[in-house]
Amino acid sequence: MNYVEKLHVFQSPYHKDIQMNVVVSVPEDFSADEKLPMMVFLHGAGERGNDPELLAIHGLLKYTRKGTFPHRAVVVSPQVPSEELTWSHLWAEAYDLILQMEKEYHVDETRVTLTGISMGGFGTWEIGMMHPDHFAAIAPICGGGMSWRSGALVNTPVRAFHGDADDTVELCMSQVMVDAINRQGGKASLTIFHDVGHNSWAPAYEDTNLIAWLYAQKKA
């Protein structure tokens, strides 16, 4: 499937000196009356800055550009503008731009999902816990979070992924989050890739049904 892209620049409503690049990918025959699901991808620490081309290195934008993204969706890829900032700093901006993109691309608001890698995995946990009722599902990859807040996600479908040879973000960071959710009655899952280091996003997106699973999720 062929996708086309549009670059947005999102102005933070909280900090006048913060602007974020946002690349939005849609099917080339996307029509104004089509309500598609929306998938949001949060990148890792290495893709921060003002070059939106960095967003295509590891994330969903990589697959829409290659023509291997198998589903019709609005794919949103925002970018942290500075190496001094993380998604934890910009969780409010990230959520606001998600709301803006939902309206601008008139998406199916029952089918908005969130995924991210490394720093973006931490951001996925954070934003998911801040707004658990907003997302149909989340999929953090090699991230972590504050497990004492995980009860917010007991009713949200969660699939986490991590490599057991990751020496950048240890496997226990995902394990603690998933275990905490499930102890409270949730149904989170953790896929562990054996002998895989920090780049567990490659097998997560390419060797599992994760993208198809995110596409299929819908809030009741």
C-alpha cells in the first residue's frame, strides 16, 4: 500500500520556545469522508532534533515508506525537538497533538493506539497511564515506567516487548510494569526476545503480529 506524508509543526501551548515536528502518513487515496484508525509512534532518544527524516529510521514511518505497512491507517510520528528533552517532559504536548491530529484527520476515535521504542517506550507507558481511557491499546517496546501507577491500565489492552540481552534498558523494566498490571486484574502481556539487545523493536514490528494487533483494537 502506498502512503503519502504531511509535515506538521506543533506549537506547545505551554512553552513558547518548544515546537515539535509531526509527520503524518495516510494512504495515498485517503478521502475526506473516511474514518481510519490512528496509530501513534513515539521514537527513541537517538531520533530527537529538528530533522524529521530521523523518524523513518526505526518507527512505523519506516514501513509506510517501504510500502510494507499492511493496513489503512493514519500514522502519526511526532519528534522531540531537543536532546535536553524526553517524552516524559513533553507528555502534555504529545497528548495535545494527538487530539489535534484526531480532529484534523477525522479518525475513528475508538481506534487510536500508541506505541513507542526505548525513550518512546517510557513515553508510551507514561501517556498511557495519564490517559488510559483514550487509547484502544498501547504497545511499549524496551521501556519502563512507574509501576505503582500501573493500575490505570487494568482495562487497557497492553502488549510490551523487550530483549533479554538489552543492556541499555534492562528487561526487568518491562517485567515490573506488566506484572504490576496483572496483579491488579489487568491482562498485559510481555514478549521476550531471547539473545536480542536494545533493538527489540525490529522483531516486535517485523516478526510478530503487533502492527496487525494494534490495527484491530477498538474501544468498547
